[in-house]
Amino acid sequence: MNKAKGLLVVLSSPSGGGKTTVIKKIKSENCSDYIYSVSMTTRRPRNGEVNGKDYWFVTPEEFDEKIKCGELIEYEQVHDWYYGTPKAPIRGWLKEGKVVLLDLDVFGALHLKEQLDQNVLLIFLSPPNQEALLERLKNRSTESKAQIDKRLQRVPVEMSKADQFDAIVVNDDLDQTVGKVIEIINNKRNTN
């Protein structure tokens, strides 16, 4: 039997769009074949976040060094902080035939697609509406009103990029969203 080819799957959405929640649910249902690539960031950890599990938290100087050494497959500045994806682990997982899940902003996702093209599947998680997005951001209780407002200002730009993704899934019901995302991933793997 042929070993499945690895696939890089990027989930993007505006802040509060549900990327992390969808990825956690996918991982809980598909543990052996799916790997979550932990991003690196210069922002401070939120309450309950764990270094190496939620993000690799580094200083701006450490992040700059990673860029200079070519250790990031992509990076972007989002909401005053830098976020990037370490390159080495992804290469290994793809060789093992894993589905590597990434949680990236829309610009990081599009940049990655430019670089790798065939090895990347971009899925845009669209909120059902602006009110739902605002409610999700408020319910997280991780940002101030000013931070939420800043994130909401970016939403129209992020939404305008959705048509550049391979698939758009409206994230209204978690189980349905996860089912649709897994179906899209399986279809892509079966055509590779």
C-alpha cells in the first residue's frame, strides 16, 4: 500500500473566526495522522497559554535571529506582533505523510501558498456574520476593548482575501465545520 503524501493545511480567518477551536477538534478526532504546527510569536502569552503548546513565545530579537537564519517558512506582522512558522518540523512531518495543520493569518497563508503551491491547501473559515465574530472575540476575554476594535478594523481586508483560498467554509456550527474541513482535506489528499 502506498504511503499517503504529506499535506500542509492552512486554516485562516479573521480574529475570532474559530481557527484554533476547529484545529483542536480535528486533532481530537484524528490524532495519528494530523499534526498541529505550533507558530512562533513575539506577543506575550494569554492566560492559560503554554509555551511550545499554544505558541513558541520569543523576544523580538530571537524572532529576528530566526528570520536571519532562514528558520521560518513564513512570517507576518499582525496586530503589532510578529508570528511565524518554524520550517524544520514541517519538513519532517510532510516526509512522514502527515497532515500538518497551521493556524495563520490570511497574508501568511497566501505567502506560504506562493512559496509551496502544490503542497499547500488553504481553507478560509468565514464567520457567519460580523455580530458572531464580535461575540466570539468578547467571549474569549483575552483582549481589551481597544484590542478587539483593532482586530475588527482588519476584518474587511481579511474577508476580501477569502476568494484567493482553495476553499471557504462558513464556521457557524463546530461539528459541521470540522466535518467539512476534513472532507476538503481528504479530497485534496486523494487527488495528490
